Amino acid sequence: MEILELELKHFGKFTDHKVSLQPGVNIIYGSNESGKSTIHAFIRAMLFGFGSTRGRNSRVDEYHLRQPRENPGYFAGNMRIRENGEIWLIERNFERHNRSLRIWNETRKEEAADPEQVLQTLLGGLGEAVYGNTMFVRQAHMETDEELMEELKRFTVNVDTAADQNTDVSAALQSLRKRRKKAEQKRREEENRIGAQIGNRQEQADELKQQLEELRARERTLSQPPGREIPVSGSRYADRRQTTFEPEEHVASGGRYRLILEILLGLASLLCLLGAVGLRTFSIRVFLGVFSGIFLLCIIPVHLLMDSQEEEDGTEDTGGADTASGDTAWKLSVLRQDISGKESEFRKLNGELEVLYQSDENLKTVTTEIDALTLAMDRISELSATIFHESGSQLRHRASEILSDLTDGRYSRLTFDEQMEIRVLEDSHWLYLYELSFGTMQQIYFALRMAAGEALASGKNLPLVLDEPFAMYDDDRLRCSLSWLSRCGRQVILFTCQKREREIMQEAR
């Protein structure tokens, strides 16, 4: 595939700006802030589009960075490409509320019914993430990321295990991840639900237990016979004892007062009766007879009132320990009924807690499922890495060839282990990247990008779009890199703010 023309109708700082391109190496030169990175981003946006990020990062995402500075509501562009002798026109509207994609086959003069599918075919099925790690190099982003390494593993494992690549190991891993995520969410929800219920029931049980202890303490107090020692618990004076005694002297004194009062009332009644019998005046006799009866009748309430007062005084002095009292017996009956009811409620709560704890145990089944899914994912990943290491010889061989050209033969072999650690051979020693200079590391990443792009693009000769990839190269490294680019058989679009690239390419011609 070759890009013939870019038309930035309204994109970033450009309005109706056209860029014509040729086969081979195209060097787009410009000083800083001249718009090179904007044109570079435009190519990727035309191939894949872009969405906008919401939230705190919305001002620094690609959409807002490339939005037109004037009239931001009009945000569009065209790209004309050639593939297998046919000319295709890609038209995009990037405005978030009116996004659209149209593709015309200008050779056959017809519009594509499914433009997204046409783009996938033109790109050899290459996704945006992999494209951004292979054929498309942003300024100061030569390093590859984990997505490319995962894609390489997927590609190599599928090629090794299935003739038509229909068996997708990454799809299997994705399915397992979804199942594990669902199981983990279920476990969290169940844990939160059961935990809340257990906490609520436990709080109720603790409160009931405290109430029962208080009620039983009251029951023990009311049940104590007079004169029995009762331990005072729950204080620093627990070794002392509180003793209750029947107040005999008080009872005897109260009985004497009652007897004297009853005798006096009896004598008064008798005197009135004698006067009523002995006197002659009828009215006085009636009057004394009535008072005799009244004094006699007063003996009964006096007797009852004095006896009741003695009982109350006895109750106050003994702390309510007189079990012979009818009031105390009634209180004990009510208290014991209350205790029985709360004991029944306490047993019910304990039963519910037991069931809830058993439910918590049932979560172990979900945990076992999560562990099994994790183990399966780890096993597949390990096997994928092993197969990639064993079967990725073609990829390693191609990356080694490119690296040898870029380094003028100094580093001719490149490899990576199961953990995707890259190493290169120098003389007879295998060196890790941290043992090499920054410039050599950049060359290794570039070689890996190019080899991966060739492997993953399904045979499509996609153009290389490079933004300042060689800014840190010395002249020798730059000369080797440009030499390889001119011989790679692909269209190259190289953006730079330096004149070295143009001068070296002119010398080579």
C-alpha cells in the first residue's frame, strides 16, 4: 500500500492543506512547531480515527490536541492511497457528534458498503495498537510496549498450533479473564451481603446476651431467701459479702405499738358503751353508743394498716429478698417469662448466624473457581511464551537481519526469552539491553518493530510513518538506517527537523 496524497481539510493548524507523496523514502522537513507532528498524527487518524477522552485528561488527549484552532465544529480530512493498482479515497469527519467514514474506489468508481472492513483488508488486519508499535513511530517513542509483545506471542502460537489461525489463544485468555472477573465480582457482592447480615445479627445477639445477663442477675437477687449472703460481683470489693437479716427488733417494736393502740381503742369503745348504758338522757346515750361502735370498728383498719406498714419496712430493709411476699413472686414470674422469651430469641439468632457462616463457607466454591481460572490462564501464558520462544525463530531471524544491517554487522543475532527479555550477541556474549548504549537500544527496538510489522501485517507492504526516529543517532548509525530504509521495499514517510537525513540521502544517490 502507498499513500498518494494527504488533504488536511480542517485538522489542527491546517486548513485545506495538501501533501503529495511518492514511492520510496519521503522526507518531510520542517522546524519545530511547523506542524510535522500534526501531519504525522493525521495519517494515523485517517486510518483508525480517534475518540476523545473524558475527565481530567480530556484536554491532553489526541482529539483535543488535533482539534482545529478555528471553527472546531468542522474537523475533517481525506487520504488517497494505492493498493494493487487501484486508487482508494478515504474521507473522515472527526467531529465527535457527527463522526463518519466513507471510502471510494476511484478506479472502479464505486463506494464501499462497509468502509471499516475495507480498511481492515487494506491494513492486513493490523490493529491500531500494533500499528502504533510497528509501522508508526511517534517522536521519542521508539520503544515497544507490552501490547506488541502479547500480539507477537498470539501470532506465533496461533501459527504454530493452527494452520488457518482460527484458533486464537488471546481470545481464550480473554474469555478466561472475563469469567474470572465475573466470579470475583460475585464473590465481592456475596462477601459484602453476608458480612452485612452477619454484622447485624451479631450486634443483635450481643445486645440480647447483655440483656439476659441483666435479667438473670435480677432473678438471682429476687430469689435469695432472707439472711443469705449475696456476693457483690463486678467491683474491686468482690471479696466482701452483703448479708441481709430479718429485722426482729423492728418487727417486735411495731407489734407493741399496734397492740397498745388496739387496747386504747377497745377501752374507749368500752367506756362509751358503759356511758350509753348508765346515763338516762336518750340523745347522749345514742351519741356514746355510736362512738363505742366507731372505736370498736377502728381496731380493724388500725390492725391492717400497722401490719402493712411493718411488711413495707421489712421489704425496704432486706432489699426485696422476701420470697414469701406475693408481689415478689409475681415479679419473679414475669421476669422468668421475659428471660424465657429472650433465650428463645437468642437461640434463633444463633441459628441464623450459623446459617450465614455456612453461606460464607460456600464462597469457597467461588474462590476455588477463581483459583482454577487463574491457574488455567497462567498455564496458557506459560505455554504461549514457551511456544513463542521455540517457534518464533523466523521472527528472531528477520529481526537479527535488520539489526545487522542497522549496526553494520556488529550485532547480528537477537533473541528473547519466555519473559520477553531481549538480548543480543556481541562476540560470544549475550547482552541485555541495559548493558548497551542508548543508541544501540534504539536500533534494537527499531529492528524489532520492523520485523514484527512484516510478520503481523499478513503480507501487506504497509508504509512506514516515522517522526524523528533517528534524532539521537550519530552520523554512522543514521547512514546505516537510511540505507536500510531505501532498500526495504516500502514507502517511507520520514518527518525530521534536521537536514542530515536529506543530505545523506542525496549523497547516496
